[in-house]
Amino acid sequence: MVIFVGITLSASLASSVIPEEEPAAKETEGWYYLPAFPNYAPMGLPDFDQRQDNWMSNEGIWFFIRGIWSFCGPTSLADIFWWFDSKHEDPQGYPGDGNDTYLLVRDYHAPGTPTPGPHTDDHNFNNANDALTSWNHGRGGKELIENVAWYCNTNLCRFLIIRGFSGTYPYFLEQGAKHWIKDAGLEDRYHVEAIWKPDFSTINEHLRKNDGIIVNLLFYNPKAVVFHTLFGHYVAVAGINPDGYIAFSDPVQNKMNPGPDPAAHNDAGVVSYDVYPVNFTSPYPDKASWWIEDFYDSGIIKFSGLAQYALIISETV
């Protein structure tokens, strides 16, 4: 069985951003980015980081393979929920204003000092994650990303007897997104669709409709037999160019903005939209019709990423 996880095999990462002067939706030489909302998503789609609060699996076989950061699925989904929530909140709002009117993202009452404050609310930076509530296999206090992980059964956290799995199955990601939206009372306002082997044109069409898109890239290296088609990594799509380029909010790589530490990305204004050329000649056409040739360098092995799966969240009204 293929295992779907978000992983970091090395602390040394290459990373990539959209220039700060271009925050809004735009059509520049074919490019389209999800629009910015100056209240709580000032650059467009957030770019939260998965390397926080022990968000990994260090049990079972993974105990012997350190650095398996496993929250790429819920982190990417949190990007999308935050972006939709910002769209429907007070356009004059700001993080720390104490307002929480749209139900997709709620105030999870992070125990730390409201950041930036003065009030606690759904778009405080520490409402995305607060270091004072470290992940404990889903038990205890949780903020946005950790709550999404619980809904998506990341690391099989909802099966407390079963340990040792790292990551999020696509089925659980899809079901978690649906249950989250239902529990928010917004079931009639959103449509969640899972697509295996999505065409690039499909991704382009949906992004230009301002849909939220997560892609799972299956790691591929023809010389690394163990990792040939074993691991996958979830990313959210921030921008696209139909000529064959795509920009990701990647929960672990930051190629154009490598400076901020992971926690700094809880500020939705800190982003790194990593841009890649797309190859349409797939080495595994049964799994993916397009792929990223130079996607991830672990410092030991370089991996390509085959676009094998997409989760698309669309507004229906």
C-alpha cells in the first residue's frame, strides 16, 4: 500500500515567494494567484508551516527515522480554511480585533498572550498554533492546525491504540474537510471533491474560480528504490500559469523566502509561494499526468513529485 505523508528527510532545505509588491489576485503574463484579503490574508493564501510542536510521528518504525514531519495535510487544509474565512470576515478587520463572525475558523482560545492582540480572536497568529499546547497525539488543547489534524486523523491520532503511522490518508483528509465544514454549519455553502490523477488543466480551471486546492505529490527518484513511489507530500496551490508553471504554499519548503522560522509563518502575511515548471511527460502515466521534476532536495537524495491526487474545495453560493 502506498503511504501518504508529509516528510522532511533533512534539516537542510532549499526553498521560493511571490514578490511582496504583488499580493492580490492578478493576471500577469498568464499567472493567476488567489486574491488577497487585507484583513486576515494580506498576501493571498496563507503559507503555514508544518514544522512545529512535535508534529511528527516518532513511534514504531518512525522512531528510528528522525525528522518525519507529518502535518503537511492538515497544514495545507488550514491554509484554505483560513483563506475562505478571511474572505467572509469584516473587510476592515485585523488580527487581534476580537471579531469572529464567520464560522469556518473559530477562536480556539490559545493560552499564550494574544498575538498580535490586543484581543484573542480567530485570526490571531497563535490561533493557527500556540507553542504552549504541544501536540500529544491529539490529546489536550489544540488550535487551528492541530484541530484540523484531529479531524483528518493525521498520524491515526483518533485511533489512540494504533501508533506508528506518519501522515494523512487522502480518504481521511477528504472526510476531515467535509466534517469540519458540516460542524461549522456551512455544509450547504461548500463542495469538497477528491480527484485522483488530476489534469493540470483541471487545477488551472478550479484555481481561477478561486477554489481551494491541495495536491499530493508522490515522491519519485528512479535511483532510490526504497523511496521510488513510497512517500507523498501535500501542498496547497497559491497560483498557476497555464503555460506550465505552478506556485505552492508548501508547508515545509520556502525557496523564495527562506528566512522566517516556522512559527513566523503563523502570520498569514509571511508567505513563500514556491514556483515550479511542470513536466507533462510522466514517468508513471497511470499515477499522474504531470509532475515536478526538481521538487525536493533532502541533502542526500533529490526527489521529483508526481501529482497523483487533488482535494478541491469550492463555494457553492
